[in-house]
Amino acid sequence: MPLTDLQCRKMKADSKLVKLSDMGGLQLWVYPTGSKLWRFAYRFGGRQKSFALGRYPATTLLQARMGRDNAKVQLDEGIDPSHAKRLARIEREFPSDRFEIVAQEYLAKLRREGRAEATMNKLEWLLDFALPVLGPMPVSTIRPIDVLAVLRTVEKRGRYDSAHRLRSTIGAVCRYAVATARAQVDPTAPLHGALTTPIVKSRAAVTDPKAVGALLRAIDGFTGQFTTRAALKLMALFFPRPGELRAAQWPEFNLEEAIWTIPAARTKMRREHRVPLAPQAIALLQELHGITGNGPLALPGVRTVRQPMSENTLNAALRRLGYAQDEATSHGFRATASTLLNESGLWSADAIERQLAHVESNDVRRAYARGEHWDERVKMMTWWADYLDQLRKVGQVVPMERKSA
């Protein structure tokens, strides 16, 4: 017997769920709480399924029957009504399928996840190459050849690495579109191997002990800004990623406990990183604080104390000291420290890698190698500062005593 509106209205809640059946699989579920929900029961792909059609009385008996009839039409066409309902909800949440809109949503997602502003600026810069062509296109209509045409324009400028990065970024946007039901495939997948492979060049670094001593003496004689000279000295002492040092803020330095704590938001691996401060580093930071301590940034730019030292300042200082781009870079201090610390034979590879803020590439090893090696790193950073002082002495090459087997 079909239901009547009077039956639906008068049905009272029981101690357990009560199901009233209408015709064609339509049911009114009356919960112990008193709420009433329309559901349509059906079979699809050999499985019993159901989905909600609304709450009574907001959704009337007539409206529920109309929802049931629409669902039956979908079943006749081989469409799962539950799946169609989910897609409709996604389409309401993500109304546009244009590449430029999907890209904006994807970038907003990355910002919510705390990606560094430098990373976001780089992604936006890359996407600017693609948006004039791909921006107005629905993501589902973008073909591999469309993406390749954009990438070829970047390659023609000799930017082979940028072309590879752009392919990866476009692919990430398209996969986000797939996840939000606005595309079926990632059109960048077939382009693997279609781009010119860039020649990977290691960042220039000084790794010969005698040459390192000469570099340190050159930095001591730098006649430019004191903050620039201090930054180069701190790069040698700490060997962080240059951006981590340039944006360092005074509250991050605890000189009493001899620790510099780099917040996770500013590290490449999005993980807080601590740096032990040797006495030489503390003395230099105290001197620097006397100059820049009135502001939050330890190494502000020349034009304004509100912005950190520019990205090119340190490399420009090295050029001014006579070191060509293929001889020394600010990032190269990391290779200098890694090489000489490992060659010393005094410190475990794990402690060195942890101080470099590297992440173990082996998943299994990473799961077990969670230790900070802090005590060893404190001793290592003090030894490193002392070792640099010895290298700084003119013409002296310091022998490194290895641990006995």
C-alpha cells in the first residue's frame, strides 16, 4: 500500500528505527530521535544500495516520489543514482572547470597546507607561462599536445629545467581536477620523455681545506655591509639553506641555551630544525644584535628593515670577493661542510645529514632513523667552528685525526 501524507505526519518515534515503505523502493525512516528521512532502496551491480532523498516534512511525499522516479530513470540508463548524486554535489562545490580556476583552487589548497611563500611565488611564476593558452580551456578538454605546445615555448628560451617544472605543476593541477570530478585523466602523463633533459650542474662549492681557509680570510676582509659579512660568516658556521638564514628572526635565537630554532614553515622539509650554536656563533650573533636587534629580522635588507636580505646579496658579495659563479655560491657552504665533516671521520653520517636537515630517501630507514643525534651535533658544531678558525690561519692546513677503529 502506498503511503499517505497523514500516515507520514502521524507516525511517532519508537525505541528503534522504523521503516515505512511506499511503492517502488521509496521508504520513510523514522528514527528514535523523532527525525524522519526519505530513502530510496535499489540494487545496482548486484548490490543492495540506498541513498537519502531529504527530510520529512521539508521534503514532501510528492517530492520524495519525484526523486525516486528520477533515480529510476538513471538506473534504466545504467547510472548509479548514489554516484550521480555525489558528482552533482561536487559540481555544486566546484562550479568551474576552466584550467585557470582549478589552478587557483589548487594554489589555495597549498597555501592552507602551509607551503612557503617562496614556493608559492615560484608556482605562480611557472603557471604564468601556461595560463594565456590553457587558462580559458576546460581541464577535461586539454590534450597532451596542448600542454606540449606550452612547454615548447619555455624550451625555446633555453629554460629546460623550468619546462620540466612547469610540466609537473600543470600535472598537479590536472590531477586535482581529476580528484574533484572535473577531468578524467592527467594529460601530462604521456609527455614523460618528450622534453629536453636539462644538464644538472652542482652548485659551486669550495671543498679543499686550504681553499676554504682562503675563502674565510676573504670574507673577513669584506668591506661591504657588516650584515652581509656577518651573513657569510654565519653561512660558514651553520651551513643552512640560504633562505633559512636570510629570513631568520631574533626570537628564533636562544643565546643562553645556544640554539637557533628554524620554524617548520620556513624549512624545505616542513619540519622544525635546530642548530647548535658554537661560542664563535654566539659572539657573532651578539655583535649583529647590536646593529639589527631593534627589528625582528637578524639580517634585514639595506632598503628596509621589514624585508630580509635579498636572495642575490650573498652571491653578489662572493663575486665581489673575486669568486666566480662556478667557484663559490652561498648554497655551496653546505657542500663544503658536508665534504669536510665526512672526510674528518669524527662524526656519524646520520648526525651530519641531520644537521644538514636532509630527509632519508629510504622509507624504511627513515621510519627508524628519527633520532636527533643532538648531543653529537652539539659537539660537532663546536668542533666545526674551531676547525674553521684553524683553517682561517694563513697557509695552515689542519690535519683531521680520525677515530680509531
